[in-house]
Amino acid sequence: MRGFLGGIAALAGISLWLLGIGIYFFTLYLAYLTSFPALLATMFFPFLSQLFWIWKIWSITGIFFNLLTVLCLVWLALLVLLFGLMTAESRAR
């Protein structure tokens, strides 16, 4: 059981990193489409800019669950899953 939880936790950790990189590059792409200063701000302040772009897309389209929002929510769900698996694995020892 301990090896199984460790394997799933490792997979969740790798997925967390890959999804985080994908969200970062997608946010950079959104900023690139608007202006160079927006691209620089997004490059140096990724978390704040992701919140800004979620709000900006939501205000323009009127749709809260757009692609960026869904990707960020999946990332948060993976983070919670990873912490839960790490806790379960430490209790199994």
C-alpha cells in the first residue's frame, strides 16, 4: 500500500509541475497577445498575473469557467490531492 501511494504521489507531483509550466506559458501567451509591458509583468509576477487574466477574461466574456480558470482549479485540486497522498503515506508508515 505504501508503494502504491508513493507512486501516485510521485505522478501527482510530476503532473503538478507540468501543469504549472503549462499554465505559466499559457498566461504568457495571453499577455503576449495584448502588449509587451503586460508580457513583462506576467513574466515576473506569475501568480498575480494569473489572477488578473482570469478576471480579465471573465469580465470580457462573462464566462467564469474559461480555460485558464479550469486549468488553475485543476492545479489546485492536484495540490490538495498531493498533500492528501503524502499525509496518507506518512500515516501508513
